[in-house]
Amino acid sequence: MKHLTIVVPNGQNNLSSIIGAYKIFTRANEYRANTGKGELFKIQLAGISKKVNFHDGLFTVKPHVNISSINKTDLIVIPSLNHNYHEAVKGNKLLIGWIENQYKTGAEVASICTGAFLLASTGLLDGKSCSTHWAAADNFRMMFPKVNLHADQLITDEHGIYTNGGAYSFLNLMIYLVEKYYDRQTAIFCSKVFQIEIDRQSQSAFTIFTGQKRHDDEMVQKAQAYIESKLDEKISVEHLSSLFSVGRRNFDRRFIKATGNTPVEYTQRVKIESAKKTFETSQKTISEVMYAVGYSDQKAFREVFRKITGLSPLEYRQKYNRESATIINR
């Protein structure tokens, strides 16, 4: 029998991802046992404290064991964290070291949402792909510049390390892992029992782009403000760089370093975010919205919109505008 460890960090972590992971894998075990194959995992919650309080003591988790009693495990699940990431890392040094050692001796590791901050603190993500909640992406990039963050991806899978996007999308990662370790049929069963959409790959449609502003490059900050004030205009990078008296190559380099996006990508994200909000709250046509954010070619607008959100403009409006959906369904 394999061993699954769901870790319970000290403080800063979220209860829902611990419970959700435990329930889904327990149910997968039961399903497999009922088919005559026997349970696949021994599932244990493990931590560095005898109990961990949540929500000002309203809930308490008492791990089955201390991590020191587990010499070898096959799969580690790291739950999501609350927002004080530096404090979470500081208070879980023993756990971070244990996770690193377990991976180096053959364990696979999965982080849920902002649990990626704990995983990245091991150094195991350096040079590898990773996802986390889109709202935590800027903080993550600042703390772990050596990690290849893909905040639009729902799940990453690289060298026995799995990460996922934000909040309750961790349920999709659990289904993904059930299929990986059990089989497709068990994953389908769990997806139906827990009513989790199977094979979902992106969190792009849920992203709210607010612009990467947590940097100290004043020129880039001014360029960002300029881009955001000219939504209805088509802005070239050459125009931006000349506006701030900076060479094109140097402008690109500084912009990418500060924001994580090229100037073109940033401009697209700002425009598409504005378009999304209009689709959510109005009955404007796709053409009207397109022109309002500086596009004149509907094909180009659709392609950029789909690249950023994973949906076409029409699909997005139908999904997030209740009035539009009502009209279409009449």
C-alpha cells in the first residue's frame, strides 16, 4: 500500500483544502476497495504540532502523526495558505525541510493554490513550472524569481511536482491526481460524486487583471498608467518607448522585469479586462466593446480575448452576464 501525507502547516493555512483532499482520496480508496482491488493509499494528516487552530479557534485539526514519524511517503499534499506568506514560511521551516528531503528520496509533491509558497521555499520549484492563485502571482514572483510561474494554468505537472491555481480549483487537482494514481474510472466516479468538472485545464476565465504594480521602476509605472488611460487607442511599443525617451530594447527589458509581461501583453490584458467588465454588466455588442478597447479587427479581438480568458467574447458574455443568458435561453 502506498502512503499519502496531507500536511497541516502551523498557522496561515486553509481548512477547506485539507478536508477536501482527505475526503476525495478517502472516497477513491473506498471505490477501489469496492471493486475488489483494495485501498491504494494509507492516508494520514501530518504536521509539526499536535493541533492547529483555524478561524480564531472555531475549528481545530489534530494531525494523525508528527512528520518526524514518517520515514517515507509516496505523495505529499500541501494545502493552501492565508495571505501572510512570509510568516507561513518562517513558521514552517521544519516542514519545508521535511518536504524537500521526502521529494529527494522519491516522494511526489502537490501544492494547492498558495501552498505553492511553501513548496517554492524548498527550492524544488526553481527552474520548474508552477501555478498559484492569480491574485497571489505578483507576490509569488517577487519572492521566488527563479520559478517559472504560469498563473493562467490550472494544473502544472513536472518531475513529480504538481501545482494548481486558486481557491476551490484544488478540487480539479485532486481529481487529476486520482486519475494519475488510481485510474480514469475512479476519477470519473469521484468527479460525479463530488460534482467536480473533470479535465478542466485553465483558470484564465476567473482572472481579474489589476496590473502588476508592486515594483519600483517609476518609468514603467508611468507607462502602465498611460496604457490604462488610453484604452480606446492602439498604442505601439515604439510610441511608448519614445514617449519616455528610452530605447525600444531597454524599454522592453525594464517593462518585463517590472511586470512579468511584455508591453504588448500588458496592453492586451488591460484592454481585455475592460472588455470583460463591459460584457458582464452591459448589453453592448461585441463590435461596440471591441472598438471601445481599441480594436478594429474582430478576428484579432476574438483571438486575443480567447488567448487571455480561454473563452470567446460571446461565450464569456453568456457565462457571466445573467441578462444575456436569459435572453438567449428564451
